[in-house]
Amino acid sequence: MPERTGKPLQVRPRQDGQQDRGFRGPRPERGDDRHGEPNPRGTIWLYGQHAVAAALRNPARRLRRLVLTEEAEASLAEKLPKPWSMVAERMDRAAMDRLLGRDAVHQGVALLADPLAPPQLATTLERPGPILVLDQVTDPRNIGAILRCAAAFGVAGVITQDRNAPEETGGMAKAAAGALEIVPLIRAVNISRTLIALKAAGFWVVGLDASGTPLSGPAMADRRIALVLGAEGDGMRRLTRETCDVVAGLAMPGIKPGAVVDSLNVSAAAAVALYELGRRG
């Protein structure tokens, strides 16, 4: 890998309350306010068996209230044997539908919790593996699915733009299937400046775009990669693209002019690209 020169990676220290999405007042201990108001300001409902089990395992997650149906209790206990870190409340499915909304696929279990504290970029870069950078990816379910891919392929962390990325949501956690608790999700003020910082830290920045030459894992086997994915349709923004070291695409022989399918969902593209980057020969 060519040598890089530049200033050391600098991370702006987090100020009190910064990026603490909607939270007001002192943080409660795990399990406080279980019988208080149904959704205190700044909290979120996580739902789904995998998302809730992972959150219950996570000591960094501040928990408020655990509710489940009778039939879901045994299934959750298979994923996370008792005793759990907080006492569960029994609730019937109709009441849970009213609590979470009819569109929430909750599988009979939900956990009220505080959002995770934003991780530090410098600490995340100490973890092994590539970095994913999302430029204007705004669908929380896509971000959740990307986090799931990131966990499966050993990604060190996922970076989104603070201004345009969605907040942590139950739908994101459900799509992540537990990965939200183990893969750092970092919010950057400026994507281009973050890419420059990643270069200074020794990363080779690869933008993913259909116009690029085919991505080759073996050709990049000796480099630590920061993979940039743009929004579906628009792709990477101009400045983001210009900041990349190289722009690469995915070999997809079935996608031709006039084809019914002309692209991949961004989370599917992330999975294919990470698989390719994992190849060593």
C-alpha cells in the first residue's frame, strides 16, 4: 500500500448532551421507570426477538421496560436464557399492537430503552476490519440491514452523515437483527472530511458505483478499506466521489440496458461488496 502523509486523525470531543437524541435530564439506571409513562421523551421501543435479546445482553444499553406476550417468552428464553437483566411485563398481542403501531413486526416482544451513546471514531478505528461509509442513505431499514451485513463480515464500524441519516429506531434495530448493539454506528458532520481523516489513518477509500471498474478483493488484500456507498438512485455525491481513492463497481452480468432489474438495493450491494473484499485469492 502506498505511504500516506498528513495530519494525525483528530476527533472532536463530544460535548455534554451532543447527539443525545431528544434526551432530557439525568439518565436512569437500568430498569428505572418501568411503570412510568409509556414512552418517556428521548426513549425508543426496540422490538423483535433478535433485536431485544441483543439489547438485553448489551451492558451499554440503558433499559426502561420489557413487555412480551406469553407465547413469546419461551422463544426469547431460548435466545437469551434467564435470568434477564430486568423483569418482564406480560402483555397481550392486541395491546402490544396498539403500543407499537400496527406496522411493527414485534414478534410478541418489545423493550423500551435509551438510544445508544454515540461511539468515538478514533476508538472504532482500533477495531479490526473495514469501515463502511454511507453517503445520504436515509432509510432506517436499509441502515439496519447494512449493520447486519457489517456484523456478518467483521466490519469495524459504519459511518453515516449526521444531518441526513435517520435516528435510531425500532425498525432499524429489527432489520439489524441484533447488530445495532455490536457494530458502532457513527454520525459524522461532514462525509468528505471524514474520508480525508480515514485516509490519514491508513485507509484506502473505495467508492462503490456501477460506472467503476469491477471490485476485486484479491487486488486490495494488502489494504485496509473504507467502502463508501451512496443513496439508491442518486449514488454518491460529487465531492464524496472525488474524495475517494478509487471508484469500483460490482460485476453483475444480468444487469443490462433495458433489463427489468437494473440495480441492487444498497444493503444487498453492501453484502456483495463485503464478500468480494473478503476474498484473498
